[in-house]
Amino acid sequence: MSRNRKQDNLIKGHPLTNQRRLLLELLRDAEGHIDAKELYRRASTRDESISPATVYRSLNLFKELELVDEIRLGKIRCYYEIKQSSEHQHLVCQGCGKVMEFQNPYFQKLINAVQREHAFKITKAELYLEGYCPECEEKKKTQ
């Protein structure tokens, strides 16, 4: 096997196994946020040998290698998404659990103001808002 071929099978020095490749593909295909349970469900339909432990270990490695972001939305659930270059915030539906992204320039202005006022270098800031998506809000009205 040539040196280039070996490098194709590595992620920042770590082996790129078929299962890791599958998980990264599923994360990319999710086009947004997915929790570990749903990632396992999707992966196991394509590779019956994959285990929940493999999914969690791989997600931890992907976080360590800065390939994915882990977002804790609410008290219990963690969601994962392929690392993005742009800052964005999240809306979380309390009815169906859907996660939507949005961007707002005021959030960055707030961060800048806090840094100036407190002489504090902010390296990470997350914002998520909980409520109901239009579909769930409509269902609440008709009940």
C-alpha cells in the first residue's frame, strides 16, 4: 500500500475505519442536528455490526478532532453536527424536538460588548431558544 493510500485511511492520524467513515457520511447527510441514538439507528440499518458504544466512541473522537460540534440543547439531549465555519444559533421545538438554525448579528454584538466590558476573551458562546415550531403551535391551538 502506498503512503498516500495509507493517508487516505487516516483522520488526523487516527485510523478511518469503515464504521467511522459511515458515521461521518451519515452526519453529513443529516444536514443539521442528529442525536447519538438516531445516528446509531441509521448506521445500524447499513452496518448491523456497529454498536452504540462504537457510535459514542466515534463521536467523542470526532469532537476531539474538531470534525463535529456537540450541542447540548435542553437538560438531557446532545446533538451533533458537522463542524461549520459560520456561527449560528438554535431554535428547539418543545413539541416535536425539531432543531432549526438561525443567525442573528445581535448575538455577535453582545459577545463583543461583554468582552470589552469585562476584558474577557470569549472562546465559545452558544444560544438556543426553546418554544414551538409552527406545526406544533397549530396542533396546540386545535387541541
